[in-house]
Amino acid sequence: MNILKSLIIWLCFIPVAILNGGLREYVLAKAIGKEWALPVSGITLSVCIFLTTWLLLPRIAKAVTFKDCWLTGICWSVLTIAFEFTAGLTEGYAVTELLNAYNPLTGNLWLLVLVTTLLSPVITKNYRTA
């Protein structure tokens, strides 16, 4: 699979995540409270990442192997973590604050988002292109 094409799909995740964050802060937090808005937002973002992958990956990857899908998922996950830490540190968050996102006991389902990012190419390959 062309790595550049898979990166284009990953770049689509960024505006989706930003819109999801806006939905969480300006709609969900007011409607259901901040405590519930965070996990709902994690689920929503995971679904959006999966749907984006489901719709776009088969269009760019006609003859793709499971190895390619695993490599793509790993690449996307690493890029996502790097992006989040870079953006967070740039905005002035401490590393400890950023690491708190990895604790699901806080209500943050960031780990679900990362697992979805990792597995979406593999699941898409298994069910859409098999």
C-alpha cells in the first residue's frame, strides 16, 4: 500500500477529532455534563475514525495485505500519539496531564480511540476487501 495515501486518510482524522472536541465542549458538556461528555466523545471519535477508514481505505488500497494493514494501523497510532503530545505540549499542558488521558478510570476513553485507530485498517481489510 502506498504509505502517502494512507497518511492522507490519517490526516482526515484531524479535522474529525477537532469537530468531535467542539461537539464535546459546546454541545455534549451542556446537554449531559462534562463527566459524561468525555466518554461519549471518546466513543464518538472512535466510531468516526472507524467509518472514515471503512469508507476511504478500500478506495486507495486495492491489493493490500494484512501486513500492510497492521503497519498502517501502527503508523496511524504512533502519529496520533505524537500529534496529541505535540499539540498538548504546545498548548501548555504538562506531560502528566497528557498521560492522564490514558487512564480510562478518569472517564477518558482515549485508549479506545487508539485501539480503534490501530485496528480499523485490519478490520476494514477483513470485512470490506476479503
